[in-house]
Amino acid sequence: MGMIVVHHQVKDFSSWKSAYDKHADARRAAGLTRDHVLQSVDDRNAVTVVLDFADLARAKAFAASADLKAAMKSAGVVGVPTILILKKVT
């Protein structure tokens, strides 16, 4: 069990959020669950998304996928996102 944390700047939060919501099936298919969408209190276009996963290989494949890159580009992500894949430490 772990989490993917994605931080990026977007051109327009409302447009990005609509595109993010439309990409939900792809996240579910990759085994990602319990998403949290967060905005910076100082910049509504600075967005962080946190998602849970159970299968590390599937999470890594999703994070590196051409589909995710294309979805981010069409959603208005600016620059290079930071993607962290974290595992729970027991």
C-alpha cells in the first residue's frame, strides 16, 4: 500500500479539474483510489493530487504512461509535474 503524490501548476484550475474528473476511469483502471485534490492557499493554480494504491507496479506504470502525460497536457498542466511514489513504512 502506498500513495502517489502529484504536484503541478495549471493554467486554469476549473478547466484542469474538469479534465481531471474525466480521467477518473483511467485512474481506477490503474488501481488508484481515494483521490484528494488540493490547492495552494496562495495560488489556486498550484495543485497537488494524492492517490492511494495497492499495486506498486501498476502505480508506477500509470505515473510513467503516455496517457497520463497526454491527459496532463490537454488539461493545461504547465511545466514538468513532480510525481512522488511513496510506500507505507511499517
